[in-house]
Amino acid sequence: MASPLIGLYDDAMKKILVTGAAGQIGRELVPALRDRYGSEEVVAAGHNTSLPEATKKAGPHTVVDVTSPDQIGKVVEEYGIDAIFHLSTILSALAENEPQKAHAVNINGLYNVLEVAYQSDVERVLIPSSIAAFGPETPRTCTPNDTIQKPNTLYGIAKVYGELLGNYYSRQMNLDVRGLRLPGIISCMDFEPTAGTTDYAILMFFGALREGYFSCYLQPDTRLPMMYMPDAIRAIVDLASADINQLHHRADFNIHAMSFTPAELASSIQERIPAFEIGYEVDPLRQAIADSWPEALDDSVARDEWGWEPLYGIDAMVDDMLVRVGERLVLAG
């Protein structure tokens, strides 16, 4: 169900810049925004030439290195940007392996985007956070929106920093900054992801349809919050266009759709593909990261303040993913 608030504050988003447009979320957010606001009004930005051809053909696109404030400022001025969806990030497992790069992109890059926005005519910035913003001391079941946050990963530390800095710019600098804590995001991609701890869920579908087998790097009983991409896109757009007068929080909204374990996802797939088999070869780094994250989130604040409500549970998600991944594999030959 779409939020009844959608559309009330869209006037602040006439010309939109999406950083990280080549990433998992960016590849689907850009088309959704172009459908809503017009193809020429949404500028897709990647850090190199990795943008999908369909994205480049459908509307304006550019290269933005978020570690360069001058480059961000140039693009904002050139295109007359008044809203930024800042998706550029180095994901959890990769951040642990490349800490300097992660700091440059996840911390310096975020500051650069907010400071350029503040110094220019940008009116609104959307900065997704993550369940990684929590930590081992956070309540793991029905995690409250406002709770202790002591993450033990560089990615999580950067997300807490982003929430705090976003709230600061919103409250102290009068820049409209909004953000939401995304669970693990499941989607059918044209490449197989490797950098995220929750990416096993995507890889399992490819394994089930291609080899009939998948070796999971998390333990079978590792329960984590998950969300199907259509819900994630709708949540991002709904929050970005909601009436700010209804928002008591700013850059730190919990959102939730479903929680499951690798074993439960495998069981759901096996109901559709009985011959599918799963094995486990646990990666200690990713398992430790997953063990520090919540099992489920209390998203009542988002429901109350901007009407959030998910549409997909595990069964609907599995049905749709099997169709989409099957089509992707056919196209890939």
C-alpha cells in the first residue's frame, strides 16, 4: 500500500542526482525515479563508467567521485540539482578488507555530499543507513528504532556516523536530510554480488536454478532482517517525498519486511524446486558480522510518521525471484 503522504512534498525534488547509481539499489532506484519525475530530471552518477547501458540511454548520466567535493559541486551546479539520493558506499565485507577505501567513500564521501548540498541550492538529501548501524549490545529481536548503537564493523560505524551527521545537518543546518535503515536487500541482478553479508540470499537463487546446489557462507540458523527490492525502492521514495511536518525522526528510521535464516530460505525454494540442495561452508568474517546484527526490527516509527508498510513476505518474494532469476539466466545463455 503506497503512503498517503506521497507527492505532498515532491516540489523539492525537481532535479535529482543519484550517486552510486551502478549499485544494487541504484540500478532500480534510477528507473523508478525517472518513471515518477521524468527521465530528464534524474541524473544517474557512477564512480566510473560502470553504469548500465539502459541507465545511460534512458536519461542524463555522469561520473561522480564522492571523495571529491569539487566534482560533486560541479555536477550539482551543472545540472541544477535540488535533491540528492546518496547511495555510494563500500559494503560490509569489502569495507573490512579495504578500510582506507571504505573510510574515504563511506565517511568522507557522505560529509562531502552533505556539505556541498548545504553550500548550494540542494533542498533535500536521502541517505540510506543499514542494520549494520546496530551492534552486539543492541536488542536483537524487535530492535527498537531508538536504541543502543555500538557496531563492530567499519561499515556499521560509517552508518552510525551518517545517521548522526544527517540529523545534525537537518536540525542545526536546516538542510532537509532523511534516511532509513535498510535490511538485507534481495533483488535479481545482472551480476552476482559478493561484497554484502546478506548477499547469500541472492546467490542462493542463482545456485538453485543453475546448479541445483548452493554452498552458504552463513550458518543455517542465522536469522536476519530482509526486504525485497520493490519494497526497498518504495520505502526510499515514500520517505523522500513525505511531508516533513510529519517527521519527528530524520535520518534514522527502522523499516522491516521479513526475517528468515538460510535454512528457511532454502526450504522455501525447495517447496518450488524439490531437487535443490544446500550445503554450508561458513566464512568466519561474514558470520561474525551477521551475528552482530538484529534478527528483526521494530518499524512502528516509520509506520506512524510516514505510512510505511511492506508488500512482500518470503513466499511472494521467492515466487517472484525464481521467475526473474530464471529469465536472467536464460538471457545470459
